Amino acid sequence: GQQLNQSPQSMFIQEGEDVSMNCTSSSIFNTWLWYKQDPGEGPVLLIALYKAGELTSNGRLTAQFGITRKDSFLNISASIPSDVGIYFCAGLLTGNNRKLIWGLGTSLAVNP
Amino acid sequence: GAGVSQSPRYKVAKRGQDVALRCDPISGHVSLFWYQQALGQGPEFLTYFQNEAQLDKSGLPSDRFFAERPEGSVSTLKIQRTQQEDSAVYLCASSPRTGKDTGELFFGEGSRLTVL
């Protein structure tokens, strides 16, 4: 089936550092989304991207929709302890079967 | 409440038992999705409702899985004759948008099912 390759799988950083993670695919997507999931909770939408090349910010978070429509990245600046969690990318494929496809997640740990 | 509510939060079942998981979406949300999330994985699509109509059930892994939303609000996911491989977190999500091709979803906390 369709797959999103999300990297890195996990990160352990110091508080205050910047973080970057990305998702790639061999397929073309119409929409890219970034979600965060805390332990024992459901995913929460962080940023949605709808146009190739689009760069969108939400506070300390910045995400971009790759120009080829096959990739996206998420940056977190000046990380804080509450940034801990699992970050998922998700994408909507082009064509008739437009269901949300999810990456495997990037687990982020922040050392205070 | 203001968010998507799921119950039970935790369910332990013996293999072969039937289970029912409930989802109460955000009031007025037309679309409702069920996802299955195995440990260390992303959510996997199970089924989609638009109001009371189940428009896509292509992700249900077998005929032991059944979902309904009879009045277009609360939904129930039922798993018959549970197997160990059914152990996972079952996430419900709703959206005010119609169509399964919406990515802006509001998720509940999930129901964690453990089959012994």
C-alpha cells in the first residue's frame, strides 16, 4: 500500500535546541498535515498545508509542503519540555482514493 | 463535552469475547472516522461515516469488525470473537467537513483494547 517515510524515527535533544523532521513518499500528495500525539491521547493537528511550496507557521512550529508534492518537513524552534511526544505526518493522495495516509511517527524527547 | 469522547478508555477481553467501543463526536460534526493504531505505528484507517451513512468500510480488517452510527451522532465499533491481533488503540475522529478526503480531524483519546 501507500507509504510515508518519516525520519528520524526518534530524537533526543536539549531544551532550547531546534528540531527538524521530514516525510517523503514516492507518491504525489494534495495535502500534508502534521499531528502531535501525547502518551495516552489522540493525535492533535498542528499544521495543515494545501499548496506545493507553501510554508506555514504555528508559533514555534514551521512546516513546508515540498515543491515536488512528495515531501514535507516540520521544524520546531527553541524546544521546550512540553514538546515531548510523537509527531506524525499525514498526507492526502491525489486521485479518487483520497484517504489520509500516515507516517510511522518521530518520537521527540527533550532534556530540560 | 467540547471534544470527541470515547469509552471505555481501556478494555481487556479474553480471546473470543465480543467488545463494543463507543465514540461520541463533537456536536454537529458530519464526518466520523475510526482508526486502529498498533503500538509504535501510525493510525490505520478502518471506516468512515457521513452522518448515518457508512460510506467507506474498506479498512475493516475482517468481517468480525462492524461499525454503526444509526442516528448520525454516536458511533459504535464492535469486534466479534476477538483475537490477540486485535489488540490496539482504537481512535475515533470527527470533522465538520463532509467527505473522507479531509485531513483536519479531531481525535478522541482512544480506547485501548488488550486481548488475552
